[in-house]
Amino acid sequence: MLRVLFLSVFLSLNLTAIAGETVYVEMVTSEGSFTLELYPTKAPITVRNFLKYVDGGHYEGAAFYRTVTYENDNGHPKIEVIQGGIGDAADSLFPPIKHESTSETGILHTDGVISMSRFTVGSASSEFFICIGDQPGLDHGQPRNADMQGFAAFGRVVEGMDVVRVINELPAKSASDDPYTKGQMIAEPAVISKAVRK
């Protein structure tokens, strides 16, 4: 009984902390490290989901595997981002989450902002991207996706943006199984060795 009570109190305190405080996460990659500032008050669902992967150690051994630049982007409007995550391994972990659009959160896709990758609305799970420069085309109401719902931003890089830019400049392979990502898949992905709360 005491164990159950203690666990309930711990979970309650942990969720309270997530819901009401700014959270910092350090990511260490093969190209260097950077620090993320997450906004649980503005984007509680998305932050809670991201922290499940962080706290469970699921991003350790994952990678930044895609670099999108104005020169190689195959979408419209053109953007510059790096994309990372655990790929297909996410299918057996946590279910996708509800979409929190920029119109709800007020977190726009400006330089250094981290946001969730997705296909359809409500399909985001483990994959994420970081903006290089301001990318208003990724906000709610813009045509990057046919549904015009944009992507779910939930934090930003506050230290180490130079590392993000280095990853963005890594050489990419010309070939891809998907024409949409042709010329964007990094030849030697930037491996994430650690992702922890600070």
C-alpha cells in the first residue's frame, strides 16, 4: 500500500513539474552538444511525449539523419531544418499524440525551434526537427502540408545552435527510396549519444 501511495505521489509531482515549469534537455551528438528549452505550459502534450523518449533513454543511439536546405528541398514552401529520431523503432514504443498547432501554442517556427515531424494530423510520435532560420511555412495555416495545420513546435535551442548548423551542412546522399527526401538523407548521420534533462 505504501509503495502504491509513494508511486502515485511521485507521478503526481513529476507531472506537475512537467506541466508548470520550463524544462531543459541536453543532446550530445557526434558533431557536438546543444541544449533545448521546452515549453510544457504552452505545449503540454508534445513536451510530455518528447520527455517520455528522453527519460526512457530511447534517443540514445538515435541520430539526425536528414538535412533539408533551400537547395535540396523538394517541398513548398522551401525550408531549412535537420530531422532526427529513432525511425521505425518508434512503432513499438508509444502511440502517436494529439496535434498541438502553432495557433494553439503560439510557438512559431523561428530559428532554433524544435518541432514534431508528422504525416497526417495526429501521427507525430518520436521524430522531430529543428529549424535553421525562421520557417513560417511550417506554421498553422501555411501550405507545407495539404491540411494547412502546420507542425507542433514545443521548444527551442538555447545553447549550441552552431552544432545544429554543422549538422545541417553535413553531406547528403543523392539517392533515396522516397523521391520527397531525395538528396536529403545524411551520408553519415550525426549519432545522438546522450539526451538527458539538465
